[in-house]
Amino acid sequence: MKKIFIFLLANCLLTIARSQSYWQQQADYTIDVSLNDKEKTLDGFESILYTNHSPDTLHFIWFHLWPNAYKNDRTAFSDQLLQNGNTRFYFSNKEQRGYINRLDFKIDGTTATTEDHPQYIDVIKVLLSTPLLPGGQINVTTPFHVKLPFNFSRGGYDGESFQITQWYPKPAVYDKAGWHPMPYLDQGEFYSEFGGYDVRVTLPKDYVVAATGELQDAEEKEWLKNRANYSIPEIAKSKTPVNKRRVITSKPAITVAKKISGQETKTLHFKQTNVVHDFALFADKNFIVNSDTLNLTAGRTLNVSSYYTPSQKNIWKNSVQYAKEALRFYSAEVGEYPYNVASVVQGPQSFGGGMEYPTITVISPSSSAQALDDVIAHELGHNWFYGLLATNERDHPWMDEGINSFYEDKYIEQKYGKQPKLMELAFQAKATNKTDQPIETPSEKFSEYNYGLVAYHKTAEWMKSLEEKLGRDTFREMMHQYFSLWKFKHPQPEDFKKIVADKLGAAETENLFAQLKTKGVLSNNNLKGTTVIFPLKKNAIKNYTLNPTKNSIIVSPSLGFNVFDKLMIGGLATNYGSPTVALNFLAIPMYATGSNNLVGLGKLNYAVRSDGFVRKTDIFLNASSFSMDEFKDEDNNKYKMRFVKLVPGLRFTFKEKDPRSTVTKHLQWKTFLINEQNLHIAVDSIKRPTDTVVKFNYSTPWTNRYLNQLQFVYRDLRALYPFDVALQAEQAKDFVRTMLTANYFFNYAKSGGLNVRFFAGKFFYLGEKTIQKQFANDRYYLNMTGPKGYEDYTYSDYFIGRNKFDGLSNQQIMIRDGAFKVRTDLLASKVGKTDDWLMTANFVSTVPQKINPLSVLPVKIPLRVFADVGTYAEAWNKNADADRFLFDFGLQIPLFYETVNIYVPLFYSNVYRDYFKSTIPNNRFLKTISFSINFFNKDLKKLNRELEF
């Protein structure tokens, strides 16, 4: 009994010791700063009273100099943007970039030594000449100069709109895990020390300023009241410069007046004494300002304001009401808002989404009132989950973004009703394909899509499951307890876990928190059942997203056309929109009005997913049948010829070690089993007494053939200089055809770029090369020119008139092999067609819109320039008729998102020029134009490299 008592006492003392072991540092700021709106710069001086509450003696302090993230294209910020597919900052000019300099750190008046971070230019170590003992304080001061960047990420400028965020030197957090120096990132937010802020901002007097904390200037407050009905004044047509600022009757507050580049200025004073861990301010000459008060349940009254431009007035006119409702909601659900002010600010178009700061948030222009309400609720909610419960978002984004998203969803559903489950469907697609990540993943380790789908959405669903287990009232009580114990602190996952365990129990809490470290769909979110969707029916798709099922079958009419089948009418049925099923199908049967045949295409695909080396194995069967030629005899009898194709195959998609990797690799096997009708002509001689009559008998017998195709593709869809390489080997009865195709894209600084394609192919005969084999396999030869319909030997591309030799449809080609855009169809042996080897390089460059002659059209049509150069085996023969290297050059017009491309050759080798002169006497320019249509081989990965198609 005595031992039991001692054991219990020891545990009790240990628990008390642990509860008393929490500590955190404090950094209290006094900052004076001036904004030069012409130069886009800040000049300031800061004083930080830094208190060491830790049990450790400090010999240095890591400082964040986050404006340096914008200094060049070799920062962690720049690298991450590129990895996420964003090249805007990388190609920005010098004027658009930013930095911080003119620093002179002093500790209690004595100049301090600094050391650069070994990896990040936006982090610096300030050495303490005298160690800072536990409980000690030091005063850290430094001047600083900031060149503000264009707003590529959260902060900077856009015209005369300023978002001044992460702008001053600030110490990194030091907690029980040690120092947390970190670079500025676009994906991944902040972790900073609590403290008070006393900030004075000097800037031109016609700017409206919104900032963290409480404005101390009474006259400025009065001036802001007059901004409720502000509108941008019309500028009179006059040679005399006009003051664009609306005339305000009340006198602007100017606590300290001075000149910035000859401008009259004002100095505004902001204070936030109830501790926060950041300070942001926003300035714009055209802000409308709306304000109102909010009474909370405890009897406190706070001021709620919104700042927005006249262009967004219709959407933002109720923004204060939205903010009040959100503040009231979070106060009731989590804990009462402790600050005296709350503000929402409209950012510029360059700023995407929303971003939270203590007592204030900035939000980009919204498309609708509900969208704005949603973002306001989410961003103001961060005053609790980030602001007051100041978790480390870099390491544990779920504690910030995820828990807050749970409350955002609850708020929107209570106000607007059930919402479409688009995020859940997108997440389940990722999870099914084994490309999701665990909730407990650091921000910078998430792929861009997983950051939103997992850290935000899946965590919100996880919180819903916790609420369901506890019941709404117990859950709310638990969250109030969490808030009460950890507000103004830095809670860790284990701290939240202890709160949950007190209500849920240890065993079930362990099971629940284990889900944070595993991939996949939460058990309570598994989809069931089947829905048939008729997309032409009103609200059909919306209704499905409100109540999604495991399997969804889309049924709709379908239409098609080609020269031989004419108009094709039928239906479409597919479940390829179902994210979680293993067996997918597509069926498009149609009746061809021109051939009176049943035509169409279909596909079956069974997918096996795993977390192993081969992430996904697809076992598939494709089928299609269409008319592809016709013949009319001397008696006007028509003979239609068609093909039927079956393609069984396997595709292995390999797993990448890093979920953020932009690389994809797959190995694919296909066997093409093709039956096709060909025209057969039999000649009969009928002898008569006076002569002999020759009679032609026509028939279209079926023949069959096969082709095996093995392909390996390596792709890197990185934003900067993406490339891909495809190795392909094909084998049929008489030959083996091997090919290498590589593409490399050189980005231009402004937009667009140069795509370079390289092709090399070799044709091998199996056994002896004979004239019979050459004649029988002509369609499989390597082509310098993009192949015609007859040479699409796998029937993989769509052709309007596959075997037409006249008219517009005769000018269609496919981009394969040499991919030249000029054609020599009427030659018995086309230029550059070979059964040996072929090598080409193809270049396609975008044309800037400002020099695009098509830009005068009412519809935006891009323009490109192409050039092709190549050679082939026969060109190196001694008696070759053509030059060894051939070329063409011209204009390319891409239409319908590159589904249709028109090629206009302008210059080309002599052999092509001579051909055109000898075979096209009339309308030569129009008849040299080629075009391609790409329906089935669209590179959808370029639309979004993270989604599976």
C-alpha cells in the first residue's frame, strides 16, 4: 500500500512539474517606419525588448529577414514557387524584387556581430557578446531599409496598393525543441514570438491605412469615418494636373508631418498591448472604409472594420456584417475574441486567396458574396488557430489550417446549407491513387495539392469525426478548454492530444491520433453506392457533388463526324469520373448516317494501386470501329470500308520517392489487333464472238494484322524547362520499328517559350528484306512529314477523311515521326519516307501578343513560329536527288486550346518547292497549308500534373 501511495504521489508530482515546465520567450517591439510610395521602399528603426523565459542561457538569437526571400531567384521561396509550377517571380525584373539591408544590430547599445545562415539568405544569426541568462532581458535595436517587392506572395505592392507584411527583422522562436530559424515560403506560414507592438508609420497623407492593433490618432479616426461613401473621382479633361484624391471636409490627422520626396505626410500610431506575434499594415488611396461595433457575450465591445476598393463595392458592401458573424461564431464555438479591433482588407488582384495576421486579414477580390463570406470567416478564424493558439504551422499545418477549416465548414453549412463535396472527391481521387500524404506532414513537404486537400480538408474531416464521437456539446466544451489553457501560447500536437484524451479516453484517442500519420480515406468517409448522372439535366452534377457515391455513371448523348460515316448519333456512358472504383469503363456507341453502320469506341480499365515500387498497374482493353475509306464504281455503287480495333494492354506507373517530385515514369505494353476492309478488284474476261469484254468485280474483304508496342516514358513537368523522353519499340510480322522522341521547353521571361523536339527512328526487317515486304509495309515506314491517315497504322488519331486524297481533309496530318509540316502526297515515294533511319529536330516558338498580327481580331488567337530540320538514310546515298538536310519554316495557329493546329509553310527546301510547282498549279498557297487535330492524345497532365487522367 505504501509503495502504491509513493507511486501515485510521484506521478502527481511529475504531472505538476510538467504543467509548470512550459515557457515561452517574449519580444516587445517599438518600430518607427516611413513608406516611400514612389520608390516602393521602407525606412525604419526597431527596438525589441527580448525576454529570455527559458531555462537556458542564450549565446545568440536567430533573426528572420524575410524581405530577402525576394532578393534573387536562388532563395528557398523562389525554389518552392518553381517546384509548385509558378515562374512569375523567377522571371521578374529587378524593380519587382525586394530585399532588406542597412542593418546595424546593437545589443543594449553595443554593436553585435552577425553570421549568415549557411543555407538561407533571409535568416541571420545575431551573436550576443554577453550571454543572456534565464530570466534576463536585452534590448535589440537596428535600423533597416526594405525594398518592397511586387506582390508575388502575401506582401509587397501592386501599383499604389501596399501590403506590408513580414517586413521587419524579427527573432525566430526559441522553445523546448530549440531554435526554429526558417526561410520565408509561399507554401508554409509562420511561427513567431508573442509580444506587444508600438508602431508609428509615416506615409503620404492621402493613403488609407489598416493595420494590426488599435489606431491611436483621433483625427485620423474621424477622417476614416468619411470614407464610407468614397468613390474614385472622375478626372477632368484638362492640361492642368488634377488631384485624384477625393476632397475630404474633415482635416487629416498628422501627428508628425514631414516630407517624403516632396510629399506632405502623416504619421499614424498603432498599438497592440494584448500580446500578438506579428504586425501587418495595408495602405491604399482608394479604400472605402466601413465600421461597426460588435458586442460579445461577456459584455466587451470591439470595433469591426472593412477596407475595400470601389470596384468591389457590390460584393464587399456587407463585409462588416460577415466579419461580425464570423467573430461571434468563433467566440461561441472556441473562446471569446480578446482584442478590441478586427479588420478585413481587400488586397489587389495579384494577391490570391486570403492571409491572416493578428487582428487583421487581407483577402483578394472575390467572385461572389458567399465566396467572400467564406474567406472572411476562414481568415478571421485564424485569429484563434494561428493567432491566439500559436502553433507551428511549418511543422504541424493541420493544427492551424485544418482545425480552422473545420470551423469554416461548420460556419458556412450553418449559414448556407449543405455544400458540394468537391474537396472530398478530389482528395479521394488522390488517396485512391496512393498520391496523398499523412495529415502530420510539414507544410513544405506537402505537394501543392496535398497541402490543400490533406492539411486543410482531410484534417477538417478528422475533426468532424472527433465531434461525432464526443457529441457536439462535449466537443465544444473540450475546445473551450483547449482555448482557455493554451491561448497566447504555442501548443504542440501532444498538448491538444491530452485535451482530447481527457474527454475521449486514452485508448480511443490513440486510435484517433494514429490516423494523423497514415494515408488514405478516413473510415467514416468511405463512399458507397452508385449514381447515374445525366449532365444535361438541370443541377444533375451539383446534386451529385452534394451527395457523392462510390460509383458515378455519366450518361449523355454523343455526336461524331467523319467524311465516310458522316454524322454519327449515339450515346455516352462512363464512370471515369468515379475517384475510388478500380474498374472504369467508357462506351460511346453511335449510328453512322453515312454508312448505316454501328460505330463508336469503348474502353475498360482495371487499376491496381499500391504503395510499392509500382504505384499503379492498369490492365485495359480499348476498342473502336469506324469507316475509313470508300469507293464508287462505274455504276455508282458505293463500297464502304471500315476497321475494327481491339487493344489489350498493361501500364505500370512507377512511384516517386518525393511526393513533391515533378517526375513521372511509366512503362506500357499494347497489342493492336486490327481487322480492316480493303478494296479488292477481280478482273474477268468474257469472250464474245466479236470481242472480249473485261469486267471488274469489286469486293471489300476483311484482313487482319497485329502490332505489339512497348513504350517507356520519362517526364519532368517542372515549371522551368520541362522535358520528356519516350522510347518506343513496335513489332509486327515483318519488321521492328524503334523510336526515340524527346521534348524540351525553354521558357521565355515574359510568357511562352520555345519547344524543341528531337526524333530518331530506325526500321528493321525481320528476316530478308524483299520487295514484297517493302510493298506490304509501306504504311509503317518512317516519315519525314507528319503521317497521313493511311499511315496512322494503329488508328490512334482522329481524321476527318482518313484516306482522302483530295479536298480539305487531304491536308490533315498527324504529329509523329519527323513531324515536318510540308506534304508530298502525290509522289509515289514521298520525300523523306524511309525504311531505314530518320532523324529530325522540330522547333515551335510562341509569338508575343504585342507583335501578333492576329491580335486585332475580336477573338484571341495565338500565333507561333515553327521550323523543322532533318535528314534520313536515302539522302546520304551517292545519287540522292535531294539535299542531305531538309527544312521547312512557317507559322502555326493553335485553336481550341491546341486541339486544332494550322500550319502555314513559308520557306522550305528546294525539293519541296519543286514539288509544289510541278503538282499544284492553282491555289498553291492554300493547298500547302496543313492541319492536325488532337482529340485523343491531349496532354492533360500539363493542365494539372498532380491529377490522374
